[in-house]
Amino acid sequence: MQDRPGGTFDVVLVAEPARVGEAGEVIARAGGRLLATFGWRDAGELTTRPLGRPVLALEAEGVAPALLTSALVHVREMVRMLDLPVVAAVDLTQLDEVYATFPGSDVRFLCQATAADRIVALASAGASVGEMMLADRWREGEPERLKKLNEEVARIAELLARLANRERDDDGGDEVGDRHLAFGYEPPADNADPRLIRQTIRLRRMRDAFLGDGLFEDPAWDMILDLYAAHLEGGRVSVSSLCIAAAVAPTTALRWIGKLTEVGLFERHPDPTDRRRAFLALSPRALKGMGSYFAAVRRAGVAMG
């Protein structure tokens, strides 16, 4: 364990020695003060030293699976005891286990992340504990991108809620009239063909092959389609699989997962047979919205997008 001075909000870092130097530079650029550093083998010491309420930064990429599993027990206990904000940088093979470790916690998950991704996440976590306002330290354009992300999530949530609400059979002139606008209303039902949804997802990916990568990114909708298809198939979707389905950088997908969970469209369910895993699913509200959406698509006779 090492201590370092400097900065304006405190960070406790858990990382292998080879990653400490680079991680320390990122913390400093985010405006943080590296209060203490622990190796993954020393994670048991996290709960033995008074550290206040810092941001907990986890650099897990490349850590051996057995070591990671044992260390996360102590990390989880520290987070639970102190209610800490966490920034966890992992690789894709570790994502499911680390995601399942922190149910309900204030965690910013990073996967295959850049230094800029880390700076943004650390600055946000620092602001969440009330130490400072760090928006001016974020990379250029990041606040606007996050604003657009939030607006898009809100738009999708509103659309699904509106579709779900149409199934209510209340009496009243205006509401009844509204049901006959646009595509019209059909009661939602889980009789959509999951094969059609999978085909739609494949067609969406083909656009990239012919017109170029990164031009048609729509991770929220891609993940909603994937989860709806899995629901109809009776399957379960892990966090890492959903990140792949999003067809964007894993850290971007994780940010969307967080937002869609926050607005009540996604739910996380622990694996009853393996505490190291968690699954994601559409919430009942989202399922009702998707049922109404597919009913409207069938009635209109248009292709699903």
C-alpha cells in the first residue's frame, strides 16, 4: 500500500504495480488526489484502515481470475460499509463477475476504456461525493454527448410508456379517440416472432458492412431488441453479451445500460447458481411497451426498424 499527496478529491486505487503509474496520471488529470494504493493481493487491507469516503478506482484488466474473485469479496465489503462511488475498469471476460459484485451501488463500469473514458468517469464520481465540480476538466464535447444520451434514453422511455399506456381500456372521449390515431391500437401480446427480431438485428449490422462502421450506432434500441428476443426465446442475457449486442464500444454500452436501468426499462437479476454473474432483462413496463410496438407494426404492415 502506498500514499500520495495532491488533488482535490480523494481516490483509493486498487491496481497491479505495473498499472499504478498510468492510473495515477489519469486520476490527477481528473482532479483527484491519490490517497492510497493497494495491490489486488492486498485488498483485504481495504477494510482495516480509515479512508474517509473516497472514490474507489479499480484497475482489474489482466488480473488473474482467482485473485480477482477473492479480492472482490473485500472490495464489495468496503463499498457496502462506506457507500463509496466506484470506477471499475475491466476487460470483457471480467465484466459479468465485476458487474454482479455491486448490485445497487454507485458504480461506473469501464470496459476496454481509454484514458479519456477513465478521466470522465473519475470526474463524475468525484462530483458525486460533493468534493468539487469537475465539468470543465472533462474532455471537449463529453458533457454535450452525455446530455444527448440522457435525452435519447428519456425519449425511448417515454415512447415505450406511451405505447404501454394505450392498452388501458378507460372510458372517456379524448382517450378513446387517441387510440385510433397514427397506427391504431392493438392489445400487446408476446407472440412476436423472435426469429424476425434476430433477422432485424442482422440487417441493422449489414448497414455497417456496406456503408461503414460507426455511422448507424443505436445501442439503446439494439439492446432492447436483443433483450426482447431473448424474452420471447426464454433465454437469459449476461451483461457482457448485451454489450456485444449493442455494437458500440463496451464502455459506451455500459453507460447506456446504466441509463436504461435508471429509467426503469432494464432490470438486473442475479444468477441464483453463481453469485459472480448477473443477467439483464426488460422490465414489465418495457415488455408491455414492446408488445404494443409490435402490435402497431403488424397493424401498419410496415417493416420493423
